[in-house]
Amino acid sequence: MANETSNDFAGAVNSLLETVGKLGQQQVEMLNSGIKTASEMVAPLGKTLTDLAGNALNAVNQALQSVSSAISGKK
């Protein structure tokens, strides 16, 4: 009888530790998934920001050329 109680207790502890291990593993997997998703979002965002900055500089350059052409044409 005492042996059964001991076996039941050991089984319960084993089950509890197994559950805690699975929860820890799931948390690590969720963290890895979040990091992967964030890194996948950064690359297109960086390209978009670079394209936006390039377009803004091109617009400023064209505006300056227009002003320069207008000034040159009036002389």
C-alpha cells in the first residue's frame, strides 16, 4: 500500500514536471516565432523607407532644378 502511494506520488511529480517542461518549450517556440515575424517585417519596412527617402530627394532635386532653370531663364 505504501509502495502504491509512493508510485502515485512519483507519477504525479513526473507528470507535473513534464507539463512544466512543455509549457517552457512552448514559450520558447512562441518567442522564436515572434522574433522571426519581427525580422521578416523589418526587411520590407527598411526597403520602403529607403525608397521613400530616395523619392523625397528626387523631388527636392527636381524642385531645385526648376527654380534654377527659372532663374537662369530670366537673365
